[in-house]
Amino acid sequence: QVQLVESGGGLVQAGGSQLLSCAASGMIFSINRMGWYRQAPGKQRELVAGITSGGTTNYAASVKGRFTISRDNAQNTVFLQMNNLKPEDTAVYYCNTVPPKERSWGQGAQVFVSS
């Protein structure tokens, strides 16, 4: 059974930074493409960053140049470094595979960016 546990998040002022972490278990982590998704109030969940097993990354236009996704295959962990945060980045952030395993969503990490 795949388990994904996000940590980090909280309240930050606009222009600040936060680091999110996600620990994965129950799967062969190193071969999976991983991603960070977010869901803002009243909006659909969207993929904001992805990383392949080989470390190739891609980003949504809204976060490119501000967010960095990375992974540690030895620790089965994926990270999202978020810099220059904006109020519109306020959302619950989730990690999952790309495409996502729909039964494996974790509790997410709430990020609130104040203006």
C-alpha cells in the first residue's frame, strides 16, 4: 500500500520561502516520476512540479523560476523548495506520482501566504 506523508508548510509572508518534504513508502520510489500538486480553495488540484527518476524537472508556468523540486532516492523523499512566495500560492500541497495514484493522496501540507 502506497503511503505519502507531506510535511512543512504553514504561514509565511509574501516574498518568503518554505520547504516541503514528502516521504513515500509502499512502492519502488526510485523508478517513479514524482510530482507536487496543489489545491487552492474553490479550485481543482493542479500539478505544479514534476521530477523524473533521472532527475529531469518540469514546472507549471506560475511557479517556474520560484519553485524547485528535488528528490532523494535513498530516503524515498521528494522536496519542494518554494521561494518568493505570493498570496496566490496559498493552497494545500500534495505529493504523488505522475500521473497520480488516486487512492494514495496524503493529508497534504497547508501553505498560507499573507500579503
